[in-house]
Amino acid sequence: MMRSPRLVTWVCSGVFAAIAAGVLLSGLPVRTAHAEDDAEKQAAQARKDRYTNWMRTYAEGTSISLPPGDRSDEQTVELVPNPVFRYSDEERLIPDATLWVWTRDARPVAFQKVEGNNHGGGQMWTICFASLSEELVKVRWPGNREYAARKPGVTFTPIPGADAPADNPRLRIAQIKSLKDRFTARLNVKDDGTSGAETRTIPKPIFEYSDPQTKLPVGAIFGMTSTGTNPDLLLLIEARKASDSKLRWEYAHARMTSASIRFRLDDAEVWAEKSVASAAFENWIYFFLQRGFP
């Protein structure tokens, strides 16, 4: 029996319509998922922008000065325009944070963390400032909060057995990276030397600096962390002149944590400090501010 062309056309049209509808319907979840992904990405970027803008504004509003020295007025140091390090710290409920550095003649004078934190379910900022100067720094933050260090931020010590700084820039950088592996640390150690958490040294320097005249690398700062991302300690390695005017490698350290510290060179302890209260801060400080957005 022959089917009429009209019937065949109707059947084929129905089949194609059903197929088309199926294709359209099957595409709906995909498009919805893509839309949800895009919305999440846009929300995450908007949050990052809010954090970035606030942290930048606060860093730019922080003023640091040094004693006058041979000059008649205090010496103001310069803020590096962009954060030198960005991180999060899930263990400490810190979704986003930046680390800023101020310099004079290219050399670092101070570090400051600006951290968003959700401690106790609240919305706060943590501001953590550490002097890296061999002089006494003064700081003024937005809101007229002030701080004056009572002792230098760092004291440099020669690294025993280290070769003299190379004249080749690439070799000098390699020397710095090799020297940093000789240092280790442990935090939250009890008075009897037990317990605590071993730190990990972040492989890439947080900040590197060079001699303004020779352009040769002079030093680098490494972060040492007990949570994997958040620098609790700072290790400075720098090429400095000895009494005979020859260059040699020296190291210094600075804390950005109130925890007790055991700091080692070649597995031998070279620095130990107990946990400190806010009243005892001599060259660093931290405080909290309210955060007005999630």
C-alpha cells in the first residue's frame, strides 16, 4: 500500500520536530551549568576586586619613616606599587591576603600583611607589620594609628662556610637559593623543646633586590610558613661588605607571628624566642579592623 506524500511529510516533520526538541531540551542543562559557572566566576572576581581595592588603599595610606641620620628631617621610604605576594590560608580562615613592601635605595625597610579573615565567623582585617630596617622605624596608618619600633627590625650575621658572592648575576641568584636551604624553623614549640610545627620555606623569593649601581642581585627574602602559604617568618639573605670591604653572604630573620620560634642553620639552633604578647612587640605589630563586606 502506498502512503500519501502528505502523510510522509507529516510523519517526517513530526520526527524532525521531536529530534529538534530533544536537542534543545538536552542543551538546557549544559547552558544552565555554563551560566552558573560564569556567575560564580564573576562573583569570585568581584570579591577579589573588592579585597584588592581595600588592601591597596590601606597600604597606600600607610606612612613609614626612618630617623633623619645626616639629614635634618625624617627619611620617608617608598611603597612598592603592587603587592609582592598574594595568598590564602584555609587553616586560619583567611580567604585572601596580600603582602606589601617598602624600600629605601632599593633595599627593603618593612613588610606588611593585609589579610581578610573570618575568625569566629566575623568579618575582619588583620594588619601585620614587621620592620626589616637596621634603624628604628615609625609607622602611621589610616585612622591615625601609630607605632614606633623600640629596636631594629633585623640584625645581620655572616653565613659560615659560604662562598663569596659571585660576580655573575645568574650565579649569584643560584647562591642565594642554595643558601636558603640551610635554614629551617619550627613554630609553637614548648619550653622543653617538644611539640610544634615544622615550617616550609616557600621556594620562590617573596622579594628580590639589586644594587642600584651595579645592577647585581644583592639580596632576597624568603617566607617560612607552618600552614603552607602564609609567611610566619622572613629569612633575609644579603651580600654585604665585611670590615675588609669584601662582600660576603649574611642572613637575618624577622617574625610575623606571635608563636614561639626555634630557628636553625645547618640543623643547629641560632635563634629561639618564646611566644609574645602584644605589649612585648619591639619591632613588629599586628591588629584587627572591621571588614564591611564578605
